[in-house]
Amino acid sequence: MTGPASEDVTVASLLLARRQDPRPGLRFEERAWNWSEHVQASASRAAWLETLRRPGPFHVGVLLDNVPEFSFLLGAAALSDLVVVGLNPTFRGAELAASVSHTDCQLIVTEARHRPLLEGLELPFGADRIIDIDSEEFGPTLAAFADAPIPDQERDPDELMMLIFTSGTSGAPKAVRCTQRKIGFPGVNLSERFGLAADDVCYLAMPLFHSNAMMAGWGPALAAGATMVLRRRFSASGFLPDVRRYGVTYFNYVGKPLSYILATEARPDDGDNPLRIAFGNEGADRDVKRFADRFGCTVVDGFGSTEGGVIVSRTPDTPEGALGRPAPGVQILDPDTMSPCPPARFSPSGELLNAEEAIGELVNTAGAGSFEGYYRDDEADAERMRRGWYWSGDLAFADEEGFYYFAGRTIERLRVDGENFTAAPVERILMRHPDVVLAAVYAVPATDVGDEVMAALALVPGARFDPAGFGEFLAAQADLGAKWAPRFVRVSEALPQTETNKVLKRQLAAERWTGDDPIWWRPGRQDGYRRLTTADAEALDAALARNHPRSLAGAR
């Protein structure tokens, strides 16, 4: 393994260390590139894109699956002053257009399967600035730059390299600034932590527009000089065949991939594979152990966010259900008093007895951590860095031994299948329904990991909830994100509100699927809505109690 281990590391230095490396660097389906070829391909993209540059920030929107071109463009950004803007293909309509405009993209590189998402959008440039890598013109255009010189200029660790979208309390996506250091340092750190080397094979199935793929997958593979195997999109059924086919030794994940893989049919020889390490976050405790046992590997599940301001790390003595111990300066604070929350108290059965006082927000009182700010959003920066402390928006509680437990997210934020988004844009879409007077969207805990979307609706007088019609309405909303459709729908004559006419979402979230209001749900994500029965609710509560014994399942 080569590359500096200090915090001044740059992605450019890691990439240039591979410029004459003949060992395998990238594999995708039937194609392969050695590291030297990858570095040259990155330099070629940098030279080509320079010819398309206009005045202003040189930002290039990338709307691609995990295909080689994405990795080459990341390399181009490392070697030059262009900035890759990772566009999320789950964004739709005006939100996708706003993502492009807000981040000052000068052009977009996309592929045929995502090109329709851009049609009809109000973009700051014409169709000639949308480049389709599947077009007949793309190959010949790049061929002219095949032998472009490799830039060897030393890049600044603080130089912006990528913008990665997340969502916050305002309801609009925010672009997190990712410098050369922010991507390079964890790459070196994790490659050293897990002993990755040139003979390792790293499986990148998480989307490259996401921070997990960059910091826990692409960066460590580059730092170690290991082989990167790109999977266009994650597939649970394709996971083990890929591991065996490519000789995968390292796999990064975020959200529910472990659960999805474990749901595939188990076979006696599942442990006959080369996988050594799986590293990620938000894996359910039960799934972490089952995955390790079934596939004969070590699973390291951590806690983190795109912003990177708070670190909580597992230790060997971390209890089941806990995140681990906090880094120095990370505390659980009451956001109103800004005082530390007292430790949690539990009943003999594990029920959280003092949720109201024990649960607070995870805050880094030592400063910003690795948070480098949002792009063109001073207000969001100020909100995140109140008092010079980093306020994560994540809720947690601690036990008497100082272990931290995740308790959800502030009520305006949701995280489904590893994707963050906020309630406001979903509410705006639901309010288009002619029968909806008021809509409140909030998170309820998923029975395995992360959140599920729940919506509480107040209808016009005399209207009745039509489950089939509601499903058809959602399917017709072009700007409804892929993860946004409510799993649960509560229909109420009047939603609980404050005196200032704000819906009491905290109360709704605490009640979840209990109470007198009728609740409709989709048992499977692709199913139609049907009435939630008492037996359904009891089964959901039982699953929460079984999988998350110290979650909020017992705090009513």
C-alpha cells in the first residue's frame, strides 16, 4: 500500500501513485483496466472537459450508474480543478433541475437510461451541454484525447473535488462540500485499518453519488491500489455470484443491503467465498451477525453521515443495539437547553423509561469534525454549526456505561434504504390530491433498519380514502422520489396541532400505527394499500421489539 497517511493527503497524490501500476485497477462486467490505464483515462477526461469549460466554477453534473465512466470522471476531478457533482437519479422534476442549477453545473454527463429524467427540465444550459456516454459521438470525441498528458501538479488538500447531495431540515437537498482531503484521508485510513493491499478486490455496489461509496469504497480501493469492481446497481441475488466471479475480499454498504442479501435462499456452501470484510453503516444488529456467520467474513458496522461531523465507533465490548462510543467532544445534548442529556434508564425487559429526558441530538462540541460546509448555503451552514458546534440532526441516547444508541432523526428528516430526504417536498406532492386538506409526513422506524415513510392526511369533509385511487395518484406524480411514497397512511378528521397551527409530528411519530384513526399500509413496497389490522400492528411491534430491543418501540 502506498500513499501518505497524514490528513494532508489528496486524491490526486493517491491516483498519481498508480500512474505506472500494471496491476488490475477496475473491472466492470466483462471489461477490465489496470491502474495505469485508469490514470490515463482520467487524464483524458480532464483534457476533454477542459475544452468545454465556460467562465465560472467548473462543475460537471454526473448522472450515471456505477459505470467506469463515473470512476474516470472522479479521477479527472482529482487531477484538475473540475468538480464532480453527483446527481441523484432518484430526484425528479423540479428538484433535479434545482440540484443542477444550485451547484452551478456547466454541463451534465449522463447515459441513455437516465437521459429521459432531464427532458423538459429548466436547466441553465441547452441540450448540447447534456452528454450521453452511450451516444455514437462519445467514443470518437474521447479518442482525440486518448494520449493527453497526465497532470502532475500538486493539488491542495482543501481543494473542492466533489459535491454530494443530502437533505436537511429545510426540505431542499443540500450539496455537501467534499475536498481532496475529505475523500482521500478516510480512503487511506480505512485501507490501513482493514489491511487492504494490491491483491484485494473491493466490490462497489453502492451508488458513487453517495458518500458511503466514495469514502468507504472508492477511496480505500484507490489508496490500497486494490482492484475496484463496479456493479451498475446493487443486486441481492447477484451479490454472491459476483463475489465468487471477481474474487471480492472487501464490500462496503449503507442501509439495508445486508438484509436484502440475507433474504436470498441460503445454501450450504455460502461460506465458500473469498470475502474477508464487509464495512458500512445502518446494518441491523441481527443481520450483522447472521451475515458474518453465513458468509464467513467479518462485518464492521459503524455510524456516520454525508457531512461527517460526528463519529461514533464500535468497540469490541459494544452491546447489541448500540452504535458504540463517541469520539472526543461528541455528546448528546438537549437542543433547547444545550445541556447534556442524562443516561437512559431501562426496565428489566429493556423498555426505555426516560425517553423524554434521555434522548437528545448528537452534537460535536469540539467543532465541525470533517464537515466542510454546504455549497452556497450559508444559512444551512449556520444552522448546522450553532455555537461553533456541529449539530447532526440525529437523535440518540446513552446507557450508564457511555454507549450510544441511535434513536432516529429529527422529525423533518427521513432515511429510507440509505437515502436521506425531508418531509416538505413529499407533503407538497400529497397536497396536490384533490381530497387532501392537510398532509403531514414523518418517519416511523423500519422493523429492520432505517425509517419508513408515514403520512397523516386530513381530507375534505365527506371524502373517503380510496386506497387504489391514492396509489394511482402517487404513480402519476413525476417528481415523487423513488423512496418517497408513504408506506403507511393515517387518515384523520383533524391532525394534532400547536396553537400556532403547526402539526405535532412528534406526537404522530410516537403513536405510529396505534390510535383510533384508520391506517392503511403497503405490506410490501410494491403492494397496493390495504387496511392495517390489529394483527398487523401487533406483528410490526413484535418485530421492532425483537430486532431493536432498546429502540423507541417501548416508549409511548
